[in-house]
Amino acid sequence: MLTLYSCLVFFHILLFVFWLGGDLGVAILGDNFRKKDTYSVQERLTILKLLVLNDLGPRYAWALMIASTISLVTVGGYWAVPAWGVILAWVISFFWLWLVLSAHKAGQTEKGTKLRKIEVILKWVLAAFYLGLGSLSLTTNAPLEPNWLASKALLFGLIFVAAILIDVMFKPVGPLLMALIEKGSSDETEVPLLRTMNKSRFWVRMTYLLLVITAFIGTTKFF
């Protein structure tokens, strides 16, 4: 039977597919960008542009997960979130979508920098919310009573932290990339750039792992 809850579950799964699938595409493009002996600088810059475009999918999915998770626990009867709380979750999701799209369009301008700073603050606030919600629920069995659901909330908060740290580690790439464009490919420009990009790989893998574990718990209701 088609219900609002089943539609929300489908939407939630769809977001997971776009998030993890898109991230795998980003990882493949990132690996090819590193192949300086295979591609020219111009070809690698094209790969990087495709990487940034591909990365929008996971970022959109991440933003919509706020509305999805709150709506699911409410409609599923796991947490009696008031109507204003559900509406707020959707407002936050669409505001976040606007931030991602606007920052992408603004590029490396002053406006883009300001928008990304606002997004970082929002992500840390949401990370604290889900970490707090999961920890409180596991400790007191409220407001999320099933342990598997409380565990998902906690893991979602950890996904926030891991994904934020990807961006933190990747932040110095901009100036190093400009040096590559201006000075050309050499050990002087390539080594610092690749070293900086590689620092984010640990958190990329952690994000993948946490996403898979969260999906497993949600599907099997393990715990």
C-alpha cells in the first residue's frame, strides 16, 4: 500500500544513492586528477571542473537529508516532532540547498567565500544537533527510543564531522591550484598540491564507511 511513510522511505533511499554514488564519482575523478603523467594540466583542470559539478549531487542529497530524517521519524511515529519542527527541517534543507547552489555560482569570489562560511556554521550546528540527539537517546531512551534509530542519529552526526573535515583539509587546494596554473607542472607545484589533496582522503573514506554502516543499521534495524 502506498503511504506517506513509504514515499518518505523511498525518498530517503534515493538521497542515499545520490550521496554515496555521487561521492564515488568524485573519488574516481579525484584519482584521475592526480595522474600528472597521464593527463596534461588543461585536461586535469577539466577533470577538476567535472569533479566540482559531480560533487553538487552529494551536497544536495546531504542537505535534503535534514528534511528527510525529521519527516521520517515523525510520520513513522518514532518521535512526536511538532508541525513547526518538521516545517523548520524543510526550511533548513532548502536554505542549505540555496547556500550550496549560490556558493557554486559565486565561485572563488568574496560572496562565495561568505556563503561557504555560513554553510560551515550551519553544518557544525546540525552536527551538534544529531550528535546530541543520538547520544541523549542512547543514554535515556528518549526522544528516539529504538537503539537502532538513536544509533543512526549519532552516526549521522559523525558523518557531518567527517564530511566537514574533508572540506577543511581541502581548503588550501585553491591557492596551490592557482600556482599550478600560473607556473605549470613541476615538483614545486605538484608535490604540495597532491600532499594537500591526499590529506582529505582519510576523511573521505570515513564518510563512505559511516554512510554504509548507517544504511545497514537502518535497513536491518541492528542494535
